[in-house]
Amino acid sequence: MSFLATTPSSTILSPPYTLLGSGGKVSYLRLGRVEGYRRVTMRGGSENRKPLQKGRNLSIEAIQAVQSLKRAKKDLQQLDRVYDSKIRRLLKFDMMAVLRELLRQNECSLALKVFEDVRKEDWYKPQVSLYADIVSVLASNGLFEQVQIIHSYFKAETDLAPEIEGFNNLLKALVTYNLGDLAMESYYLMKEVGCEPDKTSFRIVIKGLESTRESVDLRTVKKDAQELYGESLEFLEEEDEAATGISMH
């Protein structure tokens, strides 16, 4: 599965991307809104622009790559040339740094284009924390269709590590933006890969989804929590930094 540049159409906003699955199935990545999801107001370009994160996390090559991509993003041909000359020659550390910096700056289409190549690299290994970051940024920018697509890729990964912090961050992002069904799917996937939910996980899912009045069945989650922490579930009322950090919309 990858993100490939394609020609503009009346249904795809510029810059457009086509997502190709392993079986050749095509999905279109549109940087727009989807009916049925809560719309999120995006800030203006000048307000949304963040300074480059300098220091040990970004090399000179990575900084130059980010700057070049942002300058060329409105011209697909120029973007492809910059991408070939600036991105594909980067080492693993720099490519990941560029991806995370683009996410930090809410450059969603550019970040997804880099993520395309990251997933094709021999060294690529899926990270729950990276998926959580991508989902959080897309959702915060109102790109809920892209959240659905990325989450489908996440569920298709076959080598996910039992990364409790990453899963909790993913659950928090999904609950925050009222994506209860995806949160429940992530909870069950969490258990499938051998990542035992902790108190934070249960607080995010149970308290979070109850607060948003999402129409999801929490009986299984509550039963799991009771088996681990007792029938009363009193721990749900305890203060927890990760759980209380959820901002309901």
C-alpha cells in the first residue's frame, strides 16, 4: 500500500494522492471533509505555520528537505523533482525526522507522501506510536476520511509490537475526535497483539466514550477491566495524566 501522485480531478483536492493496496485495490486520498464526522476548523496558513524544530532531531539535510518540500507543494511536477532529489536519498534517521517534522507542522499531504516511501523501505517496521501521531494530526485537521484509511493500514500491519504507550495515545486521539468505532477496533487489536490494556487504557476508552455518548458497546471492555482491577472499577475515577489529557470535542 502506498501513496502515489496522480493527476487532479474534480473530486480530489490538490495535491492528490492515490492509495494502492497490496491486492492492487485503489483508494483515493482526498484532503477534504466527510459528511457524518464532526468538522474541525483549521487555522489560517500563517497561524498554522510552525518553526522548524532544530537541534539533534533534525540534521541540515532534513531541514533543507522540509523547506524544499513546502516550497514546492503547490506544483506537482516540481514537488516530484524535489522529492526525488531531497527525500529518497535520505537515511532512515533523517527520513523519519522529516516525516515527524511535517506532521508537527500539520503538513498533512506532504507527510503522507513521505509515509508512502517510509513504508516501502527495507528497514520499515510499523510503530504504533507513529500511527498514533499520524491519526492525531489528520483528525486535528479535520481529515477524517484519511484517518479511516490510515487506520485500515494500521489494522493490516502484521508486525505490531505491544507498545502500550503508543496504543494509549492512539486510543486517546480517536476518543478525542469522537471516533468511537475506531477506538473500539484499536482496543481489540491491542489485545490481539498481546498488549494488555492498563488502567490508562480503560480510563480512556470507558470514561472517554461514556462522556462523548458514543453508541458503542462497552460491556466487553468493562468486563476486561473488572477481571484485572476488581468489580467496582473505582480506579476509573482516579486521576490519570494520560486520561485527563483528553479534550472532548
